[in-house]
Amino acid sequence: MPRTAREMALEARKYSIEAIHVLVKLMRNGDTAAVKASAANSILDRAYGKPAQNIDMLVSKQISEMTESQLAELEARLVGQVGFGALEAPNNTANIVDLSPEPNTINASQLNGP
């Protein structure tokens, strides 16, 4: 049984090809248009990343100059445009684990060739 978040991520990646095939089947053969669209969006998100969200607003003051009520209003506007909870910081950062893959490392001998 996996013990760390990294081990769990590696275990889950074993099923990624199968999961993509399931999404393709749902996209093509789903019972409803909503199922098909959701599967298609999931595939696109994994292939290209989620689309960037634009936030149209004018901030006339630096954040350090704002009152608490102005900051609360700004936060409410941002959360309303981005989505609930998107700007909330985690309560406990001690359990946050970086699940990003290890960067590929190249040593000098690989750059110069054989």
C-alpha cells in the first residue's frame, strides 16, 4: 500500500491511459450531452490545461493602503469572478505535498553526446 502522496500519485498514473480511454468512450457514447461535454472538457483540460480566467477590475489603490472593508469587498469580487474558494489559503500548510513530477536532469556528458 502506498505510504506517501508521491507514491500514491505514481500508483494512480498507472491507470491514466485507461482513464483517458474511459473519457473518450464517454465523450463518444455518453447518454446525455452533458456527459459528453464533461468528458470532452476533461480530455481538453488534461491535454492543454484549463483555460485562463480573466478578471476585469480596476484596483486604484495598493493593497497595503486598503481598509479592511475595501479588502473584503475586493475579495468578494474576486471570489465571485473566479469561483468559490479559489482564493482561500489552506488552513494547515503542514500537510501540503508537492505532487509535481521530478524535473528531468541532464548532466554535461549527455549534452556533449557520446
